[in-house]
Amino acid sequence: MSKASRKVLLGFVDEHIESESCSDNAYTINKIGGLSDTLTPNCLPKCPLCNRQTPLLIQIYAPVINSIYHRTLYIHACVSPGCWNKSESWICLRRQWVAVNDYDDKQQSTTFIEWCDDADDWGDEPVTEENGNITVKNQAIEICDSASAELENSDADDNVVAESIEIPNTNCLQLLDSRKEIPSDHYNMNIYFEPYYISVAYEESSDTVKEHANNLLHNYQNNQMILEEKNEGYEKSVPAHGDKFFETFASIIRKNPGQILRYCRTGGKPLFLYEESEPSKCTNCQGILLFELQILPSLITYLNLICGDDHLGSGHLEFGTALIYTCENNCWNEGDTYKYEHVIVQEEKLF
């Protein structure tokens, strides 16, 4: 296994897809949402828990080395609030197509690393929208300054009468709850998330940085031993919330802000939010399963649901992270249309 093949690829949200193509190579596009290029809108996979349609969440073109097949992963998730954060409500379909006869030998032996190398550059950096809260704050400051000046220059009596404060009846917990139900009749329409292209980049890792980090770790461990010898009651420090899995997850993610997915099929390791056993056998052929792809909660910000002609906006899906495991042998038989792969969904927990 080459060193480069172990590199983690990071996915980022790119330009909005104005109109989706129905071309023959639509399956090679990496995207968020939109319509699946292989399934008719009214034949989306059904959620095993509620039996409702599950819109396409992410499409990833992921060919493997020394294969005669094109290979694409279609990941669907149920938008019914009762199914959120449940592994059973997510569906990953692996589809494969035999390459045409004149398919270049170099492309036949491609790896997913070329997803990064050949990815189209869709242009400018994402535009950050103006924060409405800042505008309101500035207005509030001007009002306060004005009121203060009037009070200082006032010829009125020094006694200031304060009016009684009306207690608001707003339910703050309800405001924080963004769970949105979709009317039952809408599930018969075209349900899809607003589509965006996905751009990718390598997760950089410098050997020099690694060496320096190892030296620091070695020095730290030596200091720990000295301290433990001096103080038998010493306990190793843990994160404030007490969960090392979450601390590892957060520390790695914050190094590359904006990433929505992580990909590494050859030797990659998932970032768990909490300890959980990994699946080991393919349900299709009983072969070995490999971790391939992880979807991060930063994706939620970009998920705007559309039903038919109605733009329902955000707040229709919640999850902590989703891990995709696929068959090492890419088991496939002539006549197959798709294979189900294994999905683990973890919920973000409050510690």
C-alpha cells in the first residue's frame, strides 16, 4: 500500500448546482443533495423505520484500484424527526457500471485519490453572509448612546422613574428545537436537498510536524512519570467533559474548518463521538468490511429541503456523525443493480 493511498481526503461544500445534468456521466459528480441519477424521483429508497422516502444526502464517485467498474456511493437519510440519529434510517447504496471497451487502462486502475487530483475547481471561496446579530447590536449601541446623552442634558427632575419590566412569554427551549415535520402528503412529491458540488483536498500531514509532536509527547510522558513518582495520588488529566473520544474528534476536525466529510478507504480510521463496536462482515457476501467514508455534522448547515415546488428550508435532519463501511471485495454479480452497505450513525451527546 502506497503512502499516498493512506491520505485522508476532505470534502468541502462548493458552488450551488443551478441545474442538474442528465448526462451519461452524471454518476461521476460528487455532490450534496439533488436527485439521484439512477433512481426515479418517485422510487427513492424507503426508510426501514417509517417506510417514507429518504432523499439523497450525498453522492460520491469512488472507483477503486484495478477494477473494471465505475463505482458510486449514494447515501440517503430519513428526514422524519422520529428517525433522526438512528443508523437504521440511513441507507447507503453502492452501484457499479462496467467500463466501456475503450476505457483507458490508466483510468481502469484509478484510485479514489484521483477524486482529489481531478476535481473541478468551481471557483471562488464561499461568500459569508452578513450576520444579522451584529447589525442589531450596532443599532442597540446607537440607541443607548442617544438615550444616555438625553438623560445627562435633561432639565427634568433628578429622580428617574423606571417602568415595570414585562416578563416575556417566549419558550426558549422551543426556539432551540429546530425539528420540523413534513406533511404526510409531501412524501409523495419529489423530495430532495438543495444541491451543491463537493470539492476536495488532502488532509495535510507534515513528517516534520509529526516528529516534533512525537518529541513533545515523549517529553510529556517522561514528565508524567516524574510527577507520578512524587505524587501517588496523581491522576492523568482528561477533557473537562470527561470523554476522550469526543475530544479527539473535535481536535482533529478543528484543524480543517468547513470540512463536511472525510474519506480514506485504504487504512483509514473513523472518528467516533463515543466508543462503539465496528461492523466486520459484509451482509451481501460475508466478506470483510472496510471503513470508507465519514459524514460530519457541519453538513447540516447546508441541508435545505425542497418538496415539489415548495422550498421548506433547513431543520429537517440532525445527526452527530455517520460512518460508512463497504465491502473490501466490492462484491458484485452480473445483473445486480445495487448493494446495500453498512451505516453507523452516532448522536451528539451532551456531557
